[in-house]
Amino acid sequence: MNHRKEELNEAKVAIMSLLSKCKKALPNLKENSSQQTLLERRINALQIALNLIEKAQLESANN
């Protein structure tokens, strides 16, 4: 997929913000609760998305 640099930057900022908020909320959840599991999975998904965006930005910079 081809995305403009601006779109990738905007997506990266949004995902970093969500990731930060999720990480801050995690300690407030009850241990081994469904909410904790869901938030941990969301954090993992956001980290994957962030890695993919950064990879796309590197590839774009090299082309």
C-alpha cells in the first residue's frame, strides 16, 4: 500500500497517543480480569501497528 508521508505521520501520532493511554490505564485494572486481558491485547496490536508504520516510513525514505 502506498500512503503519503503525512498520513503515516498522523497515524503514528494517533497510535502513540492511544498506546500511552492504554499503558497508563493497565495498572488500574484488576489482575487476571477480562478487562486486563483485553487491554494487553490492544497494547500488543497497537505496538504491531506502530512497528508496521515505522517500517513503511523507512521503506518510503529509502525509495
